[in-house]
Amino acid sequence: MKFSRLHAALLLAVAARTATAQQAGPLALLLPTAARPAAMGNAWVAGRDEYAVFTNPAQLNATNGFGVTLSTFGGSGRGFAAASAASMGPVTLGWGVHIVDFSAPRTASAYPLAPATMVGGGDADQLSLVALVAGQMTWKRFRIGVAGKYAEDVVATEASSSSLLVLPTRGAAWLADVGVSHALWTGTAGLSLQNVGQPYVMRARQVSVPTQVSLGWTAQKSWGPLDYGFATQVSLRRGGWVAPAVGLETSWSWIEGFRVEARAGARRTETDDEKPVGAGLSFTADRLTLDYGAAFYSHDRMGHRLTVRWR
């Protein structure tokens, strides 16, 4: 008990030291990629499906299917994500891509971009993307995974010669992820080191990447006709920023192959312009699953994600 209290006090002290996350990019690295993680506070380091390729390659699930996510953010932001995984002998291979396209004021000079930038609108197009490939295998009951990724931001910058001329400025980074997971108690524990790489250059200055280590645990239980699950996670980012997250879901199946689910989650956000809560719903019919996840921002603005999964 004394150790637990001390540990909690240390976490609070570290969290209080930095009110917001260290500014880092590209933006796509800071965003949930699918509806289910978004609804559950993005506590997905121990979650397992094809979208785990973005959070912990050790948790790749060989569904031999695919997932596609369409997103909207405010009035002008749009997003697309896709992921898939398949087994090849003892190895599971996966890939993923995530793209967001939105508008921001051409006079905006702040960089790196914050997630709330996507819902603000403006007169200049911006784009952020991440694409990656990953592999996973099991060794002595430990799942071990690695991923290589390419991340990029393309932002609008006014030309020095004329404020009427807006030029695209590009910044990109090559990064790596390493993850491990193992059955623990009645669930699964996951550990992931993400975005390992060097700073990149944007607008003639160096920008840090969001290198972080995340530890989490997920479990699924049953209570009468209901199934429920929960996910927990703590992320520690370079610079000492600590971000806890938790997600809950409950499901009901009235006939084999058909299921409905409700989800909710909370997390520490990158900035105060993001609300810490998320929510979502899901419907499964045989091999088809439709997931919806909602994110909330200041000034009553929202982000919506719809994921279509086929297994």
C-alpha cells in the first residue's frame, strides 16, 4: 500500500511538472487511427486487432481481413486510415496508413500542429500522414513486434515575397516502434516504445518527434448475458510528460454472430483544446463490424470516426 501511494504521488508530481505535452510532430502520430481506440481514450497499447499496428506491433491480430476508417473533424477536416494483418508461418505481418487533410488560416505560424487545429478551419490546406509496416512473432509465450514508419506533415506557409502566395512546406521523419505483450492475470499486458528517431526539419528549424513508452493492460469479462472489457494505459513521453488513459466497453449478443457494443474512455490530451473523454458504438453481423467513435474539442466542435472491419 505504501509503495502504491508513493508511486501515485510520483506520477502526479511528474504530470504536474508539464501542463501540456512537448510540442512534437508530425501531427498524424498524435491521433487515434480508428473508431474503437478513439472511443476508449486511445488506451490501445494492449488492445489487439489490425489497428494495433499503430500502437503496439506485438499485438497484431492475424484476422486475414482489413479495416478502413473514415473521419471528419469540424467543418473542413477529413481523415482516412486503413490497416490489415495476416499470418505467414510463425510470423504475422501487418501494414497501416493514416492520412488527415484539413484547412487552417494561412497566417497561422505555430508549428508543430496541435490536434485541435483540424477542427478550426481556415483558407490554407494542410496534410499529415503516417505509413508503416510491422512484423510480430511469439517467443516463449511473449509476443514481440517491430515496425518501421514514415511520417510527414505538409503545411501552408506564406511566401516572403508576397502574402498572397502560399507555398507548401514539407517535413518528414523515418521512425521505428518496438513492442512486447504477454498474458497477465486474466488479461493481456502490453509495452511499446514508439516513434524512435531523430528530429526533422520544418520551416528551417528542428522539430522533435513524440518518442514515448506506453504500458497498458486489457481484459475481457462476462456478467450474465453481457460481456464487458476495459483497457488501461500510461504513456511517458520524452520531456517527462505523463498521460494516463482508460477505456470501457460492454457488449450484448442476442444470437450467434450478431453483437452490439457501447464504449467510453478518458485520457490526458495533448492540449486543453481537446476534451479528455470519448464515446462510441459498434455493431457486428457475422464477419462485418461497424465501429463509431466520437472525439470532443473546445467550442462544441467534434470529430467523428467510422471504422468498417471485415474478417
